[in-house]
Amino acid sequence: MSELTYTNKPKEFKIHPKMFVLYLSMASMVMLFSAFSSALIVKRGDTKHWINVHIPIEFLLSTIVIIFSSLTIYLAYKNIGTKKFRVFSLITIVLACLFVFLQVKGWNALSANGTPYVGNPSGTFVYFISGIHGVHYVFGIFFLILLDRLYSGREKVLEYSVYYNILQQFWHFIGLIWVYLYLFFKFIIYN
Amino acid sequence: MDHAHHEETFLTKYIFSQDHKMIARQFLFTGIFWSIVGALMSVLMRIQLGWPTETFPFLETLLGKWAEGGRISSEFYYSLVTMHGTILVFFVLTAGLSGTFANLLIPYQIGARDMASPFMNMLSYWFFFLAGLIMLTSLFVQTGAASGGWTMYPPINGMRNTAVNLGSGLGTDLWITSMTFFIVSSLLGGLNYIATIINLRTKGMTMWRMPLPVWALLFTAILGVLAFPPLLSAALLLESDRLFDTSFFLSDIVLGGKLQDYKGGSPILFQHLFWFLGHPEVYIIILPAFGIVSEVLSVNSRKPVFGYRAMVYALGAIVLLGFLVWAHHMYVTGMNPFVGSIFVLFTLLIAVPSAVKVFNWLTTIWKGNLRLTPAMMFSLGFVSLFISGGLTGLFLGNSALDIPLHDTYFVVAHFHIVMGVAAFFAMFAGVYHWFPKMFNRHINDTLGYVHFYMTIISAYAIFLPMHFMLSVPRRYYMYSNFQTFNLFDDLSKFISVFAIISFAAQILFVVNIVYSALKGREVTEETKNPWNSNTLEWTTPVEQIHGNWPGDLPEVHRWPYDYSTGFDDKDWIPQTTPLREGEESHG
């Protein structure tokens, strides 16, 4: 095997491998929500058992909140290593908690309007799909708080900014999913 | 990420290892464990089907209340049918096959030190282990394991009603929980495999220089990443129906003369979500088998693989078409015949890339200098089985023929040959071929040949006769009450005898693995590439280290199938050998 040749050239990445994993997992998440969406479209076609649901105003408010949180997390990322990072990071955490609060209020409003979780699946789908989205969102909040604690007041945080970049991209993505779900519920399924 | 070799404790080296080689072995041994459990279940089923009215006292000793008086109870029989399918499809032929060979081959064959995320890789195994533990636990709950079929169709599986169906209690809840963990494991693994192949190839390893197993594992991972989430959605909705009495999949159900509260759901919706994964799952199983067999056939024919690019394009076409054919499992659900005809068209189209692969395998071995190693024998067996099983797929893909053949032994014969036994043959080929790499010892070839002949004879003896049982419905506990089916009593006994012989052959295989791994002839620096193969895994040192190659990574200059090119005095040129003057690169 004297002809074996070796390389010591370090690998250069166009995209960080962990960011690449995130992009791939986004494809999986798209498939998950596509499956739920298609199930709901099939249900919508069943005119015999279909019951229309009024989408509560709280979901519109949570949509606005999630869009703002995308802006603040972006600003936090851009200010890593400066004092502004902490400000934007905390605002994002507050907005994230507000989003969860509004979702719970939205579920309560649905129930109060005569759409309980158990009953005709026309309404159950709203709880279920927004709940599954909520699980993703809570997962994001956990890392938001974790990275906020890790980065605040630390030196050399720039070296680790790739993790915050991954988080903010995940955040934008999960926000986009909610905007899609809101528009899908409001204007396509329950119009 | 630092993958440099370092001292490890027992816990970090053998249990919570992040080394792809150790994780491959963990997947292999866990897969073997589940193979034995799953195969033992099929033997129990065949005992019941072969001798339905006889009693076997040892069964009561073994199974207790599930075989009182020495006969398997009908409830337990249906649990066996369900768990056999689940275990073999998911735990053995998905995790066991892909998990073992993706972990072993991807970093080795692309010249990487490890996976993109070794931690995620470790998690993938442990989620699989946890899924298995939960599934195993379900076998021991008082109301029995899930018994509503591996496809978990509602309404029978959508309600917790043990008065109607014993297994629909805790057993089914554990089944769904286990599958949720399994899906997480598959997604973690798949994401990691794709990221590794795209990002961590060594210098010179262009995509068109990748060995076919890597291509196959890449496409498998893509399929898994896109197809498992819909199954997850189905599982979550089904569990909601079971636990919270929602009606996603249930409607207008009468139990004991009483109309239940479920309204507005659709069991057919579950079938759509299930089969959107369920059919790609067939390719998740068979694509790694394609890759392994392509490699073994080329190496042992001492010829370049025929139509390398066509092989890759065929894999891609199968992946694409695999997403468009799920409803061919649902022709009898009352779908619009026009919709059915579209699924017929796409289903039959898959025969084209499949035929390309078969043609290329045959032309690869054509006039080759064949070395009939156990791995080669199993690969040839795979091609034979894939053709036999694939031909009956043409019948079943056609809705006009599938409707009368649906749920008969013809279907059982088809899918067992084409995706069950064939995939097993590829797995055996892979184990025999890469055994020296996995365990640093050579496997016993004589036992390998005995294993091969016993297995292929029994496989055909079991499944060929089933094609003639095309009027016999599958999944029945016993046929004694049906005069028409008495005709098949002797044939059923014949099949059962060969099922037991086949099981014995697999025990021999396990004994060979354990014995050879402990006592086999050791691999030395001279014999570390026993098949004179071109791929990178054979260039690693005998002493395995975390990081695979000490010092720098190997550099690649050519594709992996330069066998008998005439450019050298030997009939193989490793991928690390620079091109000679006047020699053209393939990739």
C-alpha cells in the first residue's frame, strides 16, 4: 500500500454541519405539518360531518407577537458580544412567553365558543396542530434561556455564535410555520 | 470537533460510545436480538398453522396462560402476527440493517473520522434501544401485546377496549410509545447520515466517487427524514383518539349494540398517513440492501460495477416514485377507480429503475472472475429473491388483480420474498463481507456456506408454495372450520417444517458470529483487506482507533470500482492510488 496518499488539509465548510442538520430537520418538520395539514384538508372535504370553527382573536395577536420575536432574536444575534445582546435576548424571551400565554388563551376561547377538544375532529385539529407547534416552540424557549445564560457576560462569545445562529434560524422557521398555520386555519379551512 | 484517539472507560467505550464503529456493533447485536425474537414468533405462528388441532405441552411451559393446554390462544396468535411484523420491519430490517451499515460504512467509505455529530449518533442508538425496551415490556403486560396488526389500523386500534380486543389495552399504548421513540431514533440517525455524507467527505471523494453503499444509505436517509414525520403524525392522532376519546379516525361505531360517541372521524385518513410512510418504508429497507449487494457483487466478480451512474439515478428514481405509490396498499378501501389507476401507473413505473438495477447486477457478474465467498453467495441469493419477489409485485401493483388477491397468502409470499428474505440476504452478505473490519477476526466460511444453503432452500420452500394459496386469506388463526382450505393442510405443514429449519439456520449464523468474533482467525496487517477491495475502509490500521486513521486522512484519486482494468499487474486499484499516465478518471 505504498501508493497511499494522505491529506492534512482541514475541511472547509460552506455551511456549518450543525446548521446543515438544522436545515435537514426543517424538512422533517415541514413534512410533519404537511401531514397534519393534508389530514385537515381531507377532513374539510367531508361535508357531512364538517363543523366550522371561529378562529379566536388571540391567535392573531400571537401571530403578531411571534413575528416581533423573530425581529428581536435577529437583533440579539447581531449584537452578540455587546451589551445590547442581553436586552434583545430578554425581550425575545418575554415575547416567547407571551406567545405561549396567548395560545393558551386562544384554546380557552375556542372552548368557550363551543369547540371542545373532545368532539367533532373539525375543531380538535386546531388544538392538536397548534399544540404540536407549541411543543416545538417550548423546545426553542428552553434553548433561548439556556443560551442567554451561557452568553451573558462571557468573553469570546463570538466563537460560539454559531449556536445562537442555529437557534435564531430555528426560531424564524418555527415562527414561519405558525404564520402559515394561522393563515391556513383562518383563510383556507375555517373561512 | 476532536475525534483524536483517546483513553476511554468501559462505559464510554462499550455502552455510551460515540464511535461510529462501536455504535454499528451495538445496532448489529440489538438487531440480532430482535431477529431471534421476531423469528421465534414466526415459528410459533407456523406451529399453530401447521398443526392447528394438536397440543404441544412445551408451549404452555414457555408461554403460560397464552398457551393453556399446549395450544396457542387466538389472542396471543394475533399478538404474534402484530409483533412479528413490527419487530421485523422496524427493529430488524430498518434499524438493524441501516443502523449497522450506515454507522459502519459511511465514515469509513467517505474517509471521515466519524459522523457529523457523534453525540446525536449515540442518541439515535439509545432511542432505538429505549423503543425496543418498551416494545419488549409490552409482551409481558397482563392484557397482552398489541394485536391489531403491525399497521395499527383504526378503528380496532383506535379504542382502548380490552373486552373486544385484549391487545388494544396497555399493549397498544406501549406499541405507539415505542414507535414514537423509534421514529425519533430514525430521524436523528438519518439527519446525521446526510450531514456526514454531504459535509465530511475526504479530499478527492467527489459524489461520483462514492461507493454505492454510501449512495444507497444517503437516499435511504432522505426517505426516512421525509417519510417518518407523517407516521409520527398518524401515531400522535391515534394516541389522542385512544387516550382522550377524540375522533380523528373514529366515527359511527356500535359496540355491544350501543352507538359510541365518536363522530366525524375517518379510519381511511389513518391509512393515508400510515402508508405515506409505509410504502417508502419498503425502500428504507431495501435501498441499503441494494448498496451492499452492488458492492459485494463488484468486488467478488473482480469487475467494475456495471452502469454506476445508472445505479445512482435508479436509486433516485425509486426514492421519488416511492413517495407517489402509497395508495396501492388501499385499492380495497373504495377509492375512485380513476385515482387507483394513477397509483397503478406510478407503481408499475417503479419496475423500470428496479429492472435497471437487476440488469446491472447481472451484467456486473457476467463473465466476471467470480469468487463465491459466503457474502457473494448471499448477494447472488438476493438477486434471485429480488427477481422472484419483484415479479409478483407486478400482479399486486395492478388494482384489477390486487383486489381479488388482497389479504391472501399470495401477498404474504410477495412481500416476504422481496423485502423480507431479500433484505435479510443483503444483511447477511454485509455481515460476512465486513466481518473482518467489524471484529478484526475472520468469520468461519464453512458455517457460512451451510447457513446460506439452509436459508435459501428453506426460504423458497416456505414462500414459493404460498403463491399457490392465492385463495387462502392471511392472518387467520386456524382454517379447520373452512372445508375449502383443508386442501392446503399438508402444504401448510410442509411450510411450517421449513420455517423451523430456517430458524435453526439462523441460530447457526448467530453461533458463527459469536464464535468467530471471539475465536476466529485474527486479522493481520497482511490480511486486513481480505477481498482486495478498493474502498477506503480497508486502508485503516488493524488496531481500530476513534478517528479511524492515525495522522492524516486518506486522499482519493479515483472511483471505487477499478477492478481488472489492465492498468496494473494486480486486478484491483485502491481509491487512494493516483491515476496513471493515460488513465481516465471515472468520477
